[in-house]
Amino acid sequence: MGKVAIRRALYGAAMVVIVVLAVGLYRAKSDASRTEAHVRALQSEIAEREAGLRATRARIAAQESPENIEHLAEQHGAVVGSESSALPESQIDDRLPAPRHTAPHS
């Protein structure tokens, strides 16, 4: 084998390596783009769910507000904090379940 043949073989091998590297780089960039799009979609979904959670918490806070509780109590004929709506002691056993006894942990 002469110097020219060796040189051509090296050039051919170098070209194959360059093509393989170019294809690998293209695939890596393509995978990175897909991953980046997936991450953006997940971030968007997280933002939507957090907004929904904030809205739900705001609705809960409005439902638990003292003004709302007083309004609901008035609608149902109860007076908030009145002792007349409290259960008499003699009826507590009839209305509440008996306490359950649990075995002590050893």
C-alpha cells in the first residue's frame, strides 16, 4: 500500500467520522428541542393548576368568612353564637356517637 492509498483511506475515515458527528449533533439538537417544548408545556400546566388552586383557596376563604357564616346561619334560622341553638346536655348522648376505645400501643 502506497502513501497515496493510506492518505485516501485516512481521508475517507475522516469523512465518515465527520458525517457521523454531524448526524449525532443533529439528533442531539432535535432531542433537546423536543425536551424543551415538553418542559414548556409542563410549566404551562403547572401555572394553570396553581391558578386553579389559588381560585379554589379564594372560594374557600370566602365560604369560611364570618360574614358568610352569619348569612347562612340567618338563612337557616340559627343565630351564630346563641346558646339557644346549643344542644342541651341531656340530649348530647342521644345525638353524638359513643366514644370508641382504642387499644393502647405497646
